[in-house]
Amino acid sequence: MKKILIIGGSAAGPKAAAKARRCDETAEITLVQKGGDLSMASCGYPYYVGGVFDNRNMLLATPTGAIRDPDFFRKVKNIEALTHTEALEINRDKKEVLCKDLNTLETFVKTYDKLILATGASPRVPNVEGIDLEGISTLLSMSDADYLRKIRDEKKIKRAVVIGGGLIGIETCEALQLAGIEVTIVEMLPQLLTFLDPEPAALVQNHIQSKSVHVITENGVKAFLGKDGKLTAVKLQNGTELPCELAVLSVGVTPNSTLAKQAGLNVGKRGGVLVNKYMQTSDPDIYAVGDCIEVPNRITNESIHAPFGDLANLEGRVAGENAATENRKTFSGTIQTGICKIFEFSAGATGLSEKSARQQGFENIETVINASPDCPVFMGGKLLVSKLLVEKDSRRILGYQCVGPGDVSKQLATAAMAITGNLTVDDVANADLPYAPPFSLAIDHFIASAHIMQNKLEGTMAGISCEEVHQNSCKKQNLFLLDVRSPAEFEEMRLGIGEVLIPLGALRTRLSDLPQDKDTPIVCYCKISLRGYEASLIVKAAGYTNVRVMEGGIMAWSYPREK
Amino acid sequence: MKKILIIGGSAAGPKAAAKARRCDETAEITLVQKGGDLSMASCGYPYYVGGVFDNRNMLLATPTGAIRDPDFFRKVKNIEALTHTEALEINRDKKEVLCKDLNTLETFVKTYDKLILATGASPRVPNVEGIDLEGISTLLSMSDADYLRKIRDEKKIKRAVVIGGGLIGIETCEALQLAGIEVTIVEMLPQLLTFLDPEPAALVQNHIQSKSVHVITENGVKAFLGKDGKLTAVKLQNGTELPCELAVLSVGVTPNSTLAKQAGLNVGKRGGVLVNKYMQTSDPDIYAVGDCIEVPNRITNESIHAPFGDLANLEGRVAGENAATENRKTFSGTIQTGICKIFEFSAGATGLSEKSARQQGFENIETVINASPDCPVFMGGKLLVSKLLVEKDSRRILGYQCVGPGDVSKQLATAAMAITGNLTVDDVANADLPYAPPFSLAIDHFIASAHIMQNKLEGTMAGISCEEVHQNSCKKQNLFLLDVRSPAEFEEMRLGIGEVLIPLGALRTRLSDLPQDKDTPIVCYCKISLRGYEASLIVKAAGYTNVRVMEGGIMAWSYPREK
């Protein structure tokens, strides 16, 4: 009878255990979990804290309401789940793990034929003054969720600072704001959600700020200030003090690989346990899964730390099957797909960002920003703004980012599959996606992005980013900015940075209103820059040599506007 | 100066014209349209009729509200759009088209360098008694939409019969029901939405019936009965008379290819104009696009008629560019992706159905039904029921159908991309899709479908459809039906066809409650058959030789239940 031992009971561990059981009804399967809870839906914590639902058990229950406690694991899965039990040491020669019952403090030994490490990750905690004050938390464990939910329910705390503007920071920010707390979010880098490029991230930031959340970038925590052991303020590196009674740290996590390291298993540069495609560590009888490992980025082959719940489940499934049988399943890595909801916006990315692509040495790349609604205006279409990244020579899609109030999730799922299939921009340009007015435009947003990219790659469209237009306008450079919308639209909303309005329908008869010098740089745009593109073609045909389109139009403009 | 002439002004025609203009600012581009409207959002008609929006102009306007009339085309696109103008005859030798102004009845000739046919399709109209009565309509033209919208607004008509249960019939059915009309839908075949296989179609039918719509299948129209020239009833082929004041025909469309045929262009078996990948007809100076053509199914290479708005736009774009420049763009055909909304359900398919695959000679195929929510229960997850089709040897995804109240559209878009990329079930099993609780389960529904398919292909799961279980139970065959849910779930909802309840958590200790004969056919299931699958593994491990899982569980059961 095969003995399979799993260390870690959050996501990847229970998944591996359950899959192992499905592959071998007779194996002895034991799961060791340090905490008291098992199989927690940890990605759901922010929604419990924010009051999207009130029943804590929903985080611990199956869809039909059965709590996944040791009794459930024993009866339903025939898995022995030892909670409040810490794995202290792995003896690879003897194939045993020294464990400690955290209630009785007694130690004992569990032997294994196959061992699966699912030891997770721990929050990074800055080593600054005041870090031990009451009122400082993370949102990564069930007890964190309980702590913050209690704060919501007690309604005593008025001000909070969220430190770190990544996925969890953003979700925490929304949860606390929904709890009626005034929130400031502090990010060390110049933008929130650093998996996004700056332009889409700026649009998300605008939305967050429109919800009365204070956003501070390029600043970090210098110290936590307190009184009587309780947090009273966060002091930033620039000296600013933010009075608050609560601070939530979300500055990332590091893989819990100490146990593996001590056992002599190979660990990567990012601190994660190294595994092969079968999820085997450098010891073939030991597998590792979830937030404690590194996995390859499928596009770059770089070994990265990708602590995402969906990957943890997929990895757990592969390791569970391989540990119980032969190595018959593989896991091919990540394309780093991620998404989050923030108030009425969704924001996410799949594949590489332009930033990460350049860091990885991709130089011959092209990007395009597209803004359009997710379905027709008459069906209540909501805006999507996306950025598509392709490799110029192969025309292969490398990455896609999307933000906005529209159906971002579908866009990203579609793009993730396109990247998985190594599709080119031309494949996407002719994709046959599900169309009906409640669901999409006749030409879906993602397909339209591919169309615009074709135009750029083939030289019929030259783009300029809103960022560059903004920089140029600040420097008062000699750009002729041509807004081609209608006078009514111009009256309602406009940049107000010196642009000239010539409605597209009048442009062919008003070419004399353009600068006489045909080499003047001209930038055409409209609300989303579809008309802007048409205008650019008219202007080019009139002999102008330096005509560009402001990509995404006013909808992609993240800077202040006159109106 | 190149002369580009386009015949047809609904979707593909205007798209081709606009794209041609973008590729050539100086060409003379003329568009001939028989009716008075241009560039109608015809897929939006049902939503206008149903009152989702009230402003008719939204069907004819750009997203910013400009009506796409001849004046718009002239000013904005520099395209001469001749409405109320019929193209009577193509003279290919002279490269000219004889046109007729339907207002003045004068004929005139337009010459072309390149001609693009976008003549659309016409509704099939059954040749039965009473077809000319007042009160019989289709929903394919702007005037149809006006007619039916007036009926909604006048609130005089109480009962309607929709003839044909395809996409448009279903959408019309919802629109009329939203207009307060009692609706009966009549379909000649045994199921609605025949692009779906019977099981998902039956779930859609149940939902439609739950909305008090009467559904009659396997029956057609024998005659329309009337009084004083007005419709009073629809008489069916089985003699049933359905009293009504309105009948809407939606029994499909046929390509308008007469003009092409008369000009000697090649026309296919389905009656559509034949084109190559450049959208060229058998005359290289004549292109054809939209509902009047046939296109290849990319999976089978069969030439089919696929009158979908999204394809029309993609085809128009390709033809417009190729007509204006060289043949530099191609269109690769369709995978027949389609979707519709019907009350709280969405339903759609991409790739092949099992039915169509078998008709096309695919024999070595496997299917699986999956039922699960689109996102976690604690986020208000809604059910999806899907059917995945793969080729056994290559493990390539051939098709995917999905129905239910959940986010079907994302599922189909994801699957459509997977099919486009020729992905296998194993590629999908490890896909890195956007996960966060507001958007999906940690293991997305589509990925889970791939996992179940792997289990089936590898022999760890044997499936049986609800249909087969139902047939067997009707015949009182010797199936041991094992429901492994909890007693509380069983109390709340159950099939009541002789099943035995043994909750999964008790199954290992109650194996003696199973039939003594280890060859007894046993069918395990639960609400969605995840626990059913686990149960099947336990039962098999106990030595039973004929154990299957009812795919999709009770959620995929479309037959009456005891509770």
C-alpha cells in the first residue's frame, strides 16, 4: 500500500491529495496542515471582508455546503488530515517527515513513499519600526480574514492604509472601502498593479481615485507610529504621516521553501522549490506544488514565482496523479494570466507586458492600445481599454492587457487561449468568436485590437500613445492635435491642450485648415480613435508626411482634461 | 482612379466599402442598396422589438450617434451610397452593372474595376395556404423590426406563433414575450436550436418553457388560417390549430445569389456564391461577402452557408482591402461559433456538435458533459452545462457547446480560440486562464471539462448520459442508480426513478448495500457528478465491473424529476 504524504492543506495540497485518492483508492494518504483550517478559498477572503457574503463557512465548504474539515477528508476522501500539525524536518534517506502536534507539542514521524510539498508562501513584512503594533495585518490567512471581517462588523475603525498596490492590495482596498473605511493605498513603484504597463494601470488608478480612495505612489513605509501599542499612523519615506487605525500589508509573498532547502532540495533564484514538468523536485520521490515553487513562464522559459490559486490547483492535480501512479501528467507552466476586480472596473493581463517583454530582451515588438465597448451601445455596452503586444517578425501574440468597466474577463480568457495556441495577429483578426448583441460587438474588441495591429504592422497606421501626446503638450512642442469628433462631442468632453476640432465629415473639405508645412507632426484622434484613424488616412493622402493616431483616443487618456 | 462598386448595404457591404476607402483615399467607391436604410445593426432587431431600447436610430447610428445615411457615407467616408436602388444585372465583359432607381424607376449603368457582391440572404417562406394574410412577418429587415415594434407598442396582439426554433426564432420568442404576448414556438425537428446536440438543447427548452412559452417540436405549419384577410390561427401538420394574431417566420434564410448566377459566377450546393480565400468569386474582379456566399468550415473544409453578422464584417473587411489593393488579406472560414440569449439563459456552440461530427464522418470521437457554476457559490456563481467534443487519437478539441444562466459567452470565446489554435484536451487541461472569484472558479469550467475528458479518454471514468439513464429507467432495466449526495440534498431534489441514496462520505462503509452481483451495471451521480465520479472510483475499487457516472449529474437532467 503506497504511502503518500502531503505537507500543506490550503489549495495545492488538498487538490493533490484528492487527485491522488482518485487515482489510487487503496493508498494511505495523509495531509499535514499547520493551521486549523483546510482547503480554504483564500482568494475569497477580500469578498468576505468586504461583505459580499457573510457566512464564513462558505470559504471552507464545498459548493453543496459540506465543511472541508478533517472529518470530511476522512469520510469523503479517505484522507487523514492532521491539522495543527507542523512538518519540522524531512529525512530523505529514511523517507520520513518529523512532525509536531501543535496542540500537544508532541513530535512524531510519518513515513512516505511519495511526498508532496505544498508549503505555500508567506507575506513579506517590512523590517521597520512599529511593525508589531496592534492594527497591522495582512490578508493572506483565514485568521487575517477573521480579523479584518471583525473590524468591518465592529465599525470602529475609520481610516486604513493599504501598503502595496498589487492584486491583493487592490482587492483589500475595495474590501475596506466597502466596509466604510477611508482607505489610502501606498505603492513603492510609480504605478499600481505592476503586472500592467503604465497606461492601463493609470486608468485603473483614476477609477480607484474616483471612488474616494487615496492613492500614493513612489513612496514606501518608513515606520508605523503608535500609542499604547496600537497603530495611530503610517509614516512614509518622504516624511508624510497618514493617521490610521489599521494598516494592511500586501507587498508580496515569498515561497516557504525552508523545509525543502534543509532537506537539500534544489531551490531557485526566486526562492521557490524547483520542479520538473512532472512537478518532481530534485528528489524524484518528492513533488512540490503551489505557492512554494517556481514554474516556467511558457513564453520566456524563465523560472518565476507565480503564486496564483488557479495554478496551485492545476499543479496539485498533476502532482497528485503522478505521485499516485507513474509520471503520466505534466504541467507546462504559466503565461502569468491575472485579473482583479476593483469597484466597477476589472483589470488584468495575460502573457507579457511591454515592460516585461523588453526586460526579457524582446526588442522587435509592437503594441497597440484599443478602446471600444464590449457590446453595442444599444445593449448597454461598457468600455474596454486594452493593450496588445506582438512580436513583429513572427506576428505572434505575446501579451494582452485589458481594463475597464466592460467584460474584461472574457477578453483575457480569449487572449490567454490565443497565446496558448501560439496564434498570430492574423489568426486573431479572422477569429470566429461568439457574437450576439448581448455579448459582443459584431467585431469583438480582441479581434478589433488585432485589426489595428495589422494596420500598424503594415504601415497604414502610425500610432502615438496618450502618454507621449501628454508629454509633448506639456513641453509645448509643435504637434498639431486634430480632434475629429463632432462639435457636440467636443462641447461635452475635450482634452483642452491646444487641439483643433475638424469633424471627420468636414475634413476633406477643410484640409486647408491644416498647417501649410506638410512635415508638421499631426496627431489625429477621436473618442476611441477609429475616426482618428480614418482622419489620419485622409491627412496622409493630402501629402502630410508625419501623421499619427493617438491610440485609444480620449477613452485611453488618463491625464486631466479640460472637460 | 479605381472604381469600386458594392452591391448591398446592410453589414458586409458597408464594411467592405469603408475598408476599401481606408486602403485607397482616391478610389471612386459606390454602394448600391435596394432598401432605404444602410448599415443596419440587424442582430439588434429582437432587442428593439423586445423593448431593451426604444430609440430606433440606435440600430442605424455609429456608437457616437451619427446616423449612417447616404449623407454620412458621403461626408465621412466619401462613399456614394445609392439607396432605393436595385442592381438588375452584371455585365462582366463590360464591367458594368445595370441599376434601377426604385423611386424614379429609371435604369442606369455603373461601371467598375472591382465589384463586391453583398446581396445578403432572404427568409425562407413556406409555400402554404394563407401565407399572404396580414399578421405574418419575419424578423430580418428593418421594416420587420418596425412592424413588430409597432405591435409591441400598440399592445393589441395577445397571441403569437413563432415558426422555427433557431437562433432568430429563439430571440424573436423572447422579444415577443417581453412585449407581453403569449408565445408558442413551433419547430419541425425534435429539438430547438439544432446547432446544439439534444441534451443541451433540452435544457434550453426547459428554461423557455419555464417562462410560459409553449414549445411544440416535430411539427410544422400546414396552413395559416384567417378571417377578412387577417391571420387568426396557425394550423399545424398534425391538425392542431393555434389561435393567434401574429406569426413570425424564422425557418432560415437562403443566399441571394441570383444576380451572381445570372452573371455566370460559380454558386455552391448551398446556393451561396463561391469564393476563394481572398473572397474572390470565379471572376477575379468580382468579390462576394456576407450572407450571399458560402465559406469553408475550417474543421471539415465543407463549404457551408454561415449567415452570421460577425463573419459578414470580417469578410467585408478582407474583400474591401483586397478590392482596393492587391489580394493581400485572406479569410480562413468559420468554425460556426454561435450564441444567443434567451431569458436568463445563454446558449451557444463553437466547432462541431457531436451530431454534425458524426454526419461528417468523424467516428473516433469522445464527448463529455460538465455541469458547474461559472464562479464560486459565495460570489453568486451561476450554472453552466457544457458538452465538449474531442477526436480520440489526436485528442484535439473539435467542438464545445455551453448553455445555462452562467457566463456562457466567455466559455465559448475561450473554446473558439482553443479550436482555432488546434489545441488538445491536454493543452486546455493546463490552460492559464484569468482567475479571481468574481470571474471564475479556481479551475475554470472549460478546464474542468478538459479534466473530465482526460479521465474518460484514459479510462478512469466511464460516462453515461442522462438521456440513456432516462431511457433505461423508462424501460425498467436493471441499472443500479446510486445517488451519493447528502440526505438533505436528496430531500430537497431528486430524480425519483428508483435510485438508492448512499452519501459519498458513507459509501466506503456501506459497500454491502450495493448489489451482490459485481457485474450489475451501476450508475453513480450527484448534483453535478463530481462526487458521482469519486463514488464510481470507490465502487470500481470494490470490484464492480460495470460502473458509470451520469454525466453532469442532476443539473444536466432535462427530464421531469420527482422533486
